[in-house]
Amino acid sequence: MTETKRILVVDDEPQITRVLRRTLSAQGYEVQTSGDGEEALEVFQNWNPGLVITDLSMPLMGGLELCRRLRKISRVPILVLSVKGEERAKVEALDAGADDYITKPFGVDELLARIRVAFRRAPLDIDERKILDVGDFHIDLDARNISVRGKDIHLTPREYELLVYLISHAGKVLTHRTLLGAVWGGDYTEQTEYLRVFIGQLRKKIEPDPSDPRYIITDPWIGYRFFPEGIPS
């Protein structure tokens, strides 16, 4: 078992950690558990997991602060567990550096699919490369050209910047605030309608069927996630 297949589960509910340990171990993952964020940080530094799954509401240090602390020292994928009604906390966790979330109660198949996506996702250092081939997309960063499935697409400068940002964070849930701040700047972080219009324009240009998108997927009330090879099975 390589280090990249290690999973640290952080939750103060023993029943949850027992179920997740048993389920993930049966799938071939190496699992350790922690009951709060402080203990999780210590385990993380000593064990170096390839994925962290964390609850939000915990004693001593909750999941939100854990996300912030982890992002100061690592780019490890973080999957947040949340309960219905925690939309604001969920968004805050994603803005703090979490990559994805799953809502309690959750199905095992959905959880395993999210884990597979997290392990497949590797952040692209786009500043260090001139040509990117990611899934169905070919990007020439010097010429600022993008093709999809071998067909050139014509984008406005802002559409290009938005699509490159989505591609460079493929598989990760990106909140409205994160996308607006990264592409338009801090003065636009509340302009969600503005973002919706640009996402719609991008879908018309890159999606086989804009009414049933397979690349740019909406997470209602949260933001968007991008799959360069289409929605994973």
C-alpha cells in the first residue's frame, strides 16, 4: 500500500469512524481515525495520508479550522462530511481549502466515488507548463488557444481565464466566491449572477449538450466543479 492510498478520517462520532474504517479498509485503503482536529493534525504530520475526510462539528478543533491549518502545510485532498442545513459552514470549508463535500447520511457507493475522484485529481501547476492535455481539452497557454475533442473553440479573454482556472482545479468543488475572486478579483466575490452568465456562455461553447452539461457541473447553492473527461461513473 502506497502513502497516496492512506486515508485519515476525522469525526467525533465513534459509529461513523468505525463504519468508515471497516468500509474503506475493505476497499484496500489504509485508514487511521481521529476524534477532533487537534489530534488529526498530529496524526497527519506523523503519518502523511493521501486524503483527509473530516466532519465539521467537533470538539477542541472543528473541521473548518482543520481545513485552514492543513492548507498552510499541504495540498492533500480534503473531503468534508456535513449534515443537511450546514450550507454556510460547507461553503466556508470549501473556501478554506476543502476539495469536496458529502452530506450525511451518505451512501457507500457515492462516498467511494468521491474518494476515487479525490485520488485521481492532481492540481496542475499551469505556470510551469506551456501545453496542457487534460481529458478532452488541449490548451496552448502561450497562444491562449483551447480545443475540445480536437475542435478549436473561440473564447473571450474572461471566458478563457475562467475555463483555465476550472481546468487547473479539475474535480474540486469551487465556490462562487472562490471563482469570482480568482478570475475577477475581490470586488466581485458577491456577484453570483455574473458568474452564472459566464458559466452559461462557456457551456454553450464546450458542452455537447449545454442543457445537460457533462464538463461543468453545478453544485446547487455552492458553486461548480469541472470534469475534463466528463462526469465520472
